[in-house]
Amino acid sequence: MFTLYEELLLLCIHEGKGTFIGTSADQLKTGLGGAILIELALLGKIQTSDNHRLKLVDDSKTNSDILNGALTALKESEKERKFGYWFNILSQRKEKFRKQIVESLVQKGVITQEDDHLQWVIPSPLQVEFKASTKYWVINRLRRVVLASEDIESRDIILLSLLRACGLLDLVFLRDERKLASRTINQLFYSQALKDPVSQTIQEIESAVAELVEED
């Protein structure tokens, strides 16, 4: 139902205040760029080249204005470039991307917006029989994957690995859970990588995310 960048953004919305969690601002900026590039990789639009550059392999439009905006930027480049370069380019559009993602979440009926204030729609369309937000159910799902070893979807592994690269595991796990969670996520990701050739590109993207977050 949701893209990686939609779930990443909604995890950064304060449950009570309806604003973005201040401590996540810098990581979110980099993380959204990573999530957008990962979605393009999953669609077969980009891949990593032999010299660890981002290679555009399919520039046809998607059904997402957000992804199409990123594709337009990629098409304008005259050569293959490192992933870090593209994070810098995409970060220049961060406010536009964030606005578009918020609009998308409003359209999907999980939040409402009044000026800069975001309000959760309760009950969530994910679980209409319970009085809880969509953020609650996303966190609940991710926690079960890691802490209860429930059935795992590849996109859950990717999102968890991206959160780890961004230094945002605290949005999902308690302090005394994070070390175990990080180790489990690493094991899950590399287990999945053995089955999925796209994982190499995703790993390149997330490594660039982690490097940029560390620099900040």
C-alpha cells in the first residue's frame, strides 16, 4: 500500500504533535533520497555499474510524480556518477519531495493536513477495527519482523536496513533493543541478498546513505 519513502516519512511524524520529529530532520533528508533511489532500483530503472556508479537503465516514466522527478534529474546527467553525487542533487529537491509525499499520504487517507500541522486519521485504513494510527501499525509490523521472527517481506527488510543506515532505528526500537535489532537486520538483509540481484544496488545506496549521515 505504501512506498518506502512514504513509510520512512510517516515514521518521522510525531505521534502527538503532528510535526516532524526534530532529531530526525537531517537523517530524513538523506533517507528520502535513498528510499527514492531504492524504489527506482526495485522497478529496474537503475543499477550499480562495475565501477560503483549509478547507471540509468530504463528512463521510461512510472506512475509516481516523485519517481519521475528523480528520473528526470538522472536523465540530465551526461555520465554515470557516484551515488553520493545523486544524494546531493536529490537533496536540493527535498522540500518538493516531502510536500509530494505528504500529499500522497493525505490522498491515501492516513493523515490530514492543516497548514503545517499533520493529523493522524484514526482508525488507520490498515486496521479499521482498532483505534490506532498508521504509524502505529507500521512500527508494530517492523518490530514483529525483527523481535518475533514473523514472516518477512523483502520490502520490510529493505526499509529496516535503510532505517539502520540513516541512524533512525530509535523510531522503531527501544534503546536496549537496538543492538540486537541492528544485528538481526544485517543478517536478514544479507540472507535476502543471496536471492535478489537488485540487492547489490540497494546495498550501494544504503552505504552512501550511512556515509552521508555520518558526515552530518
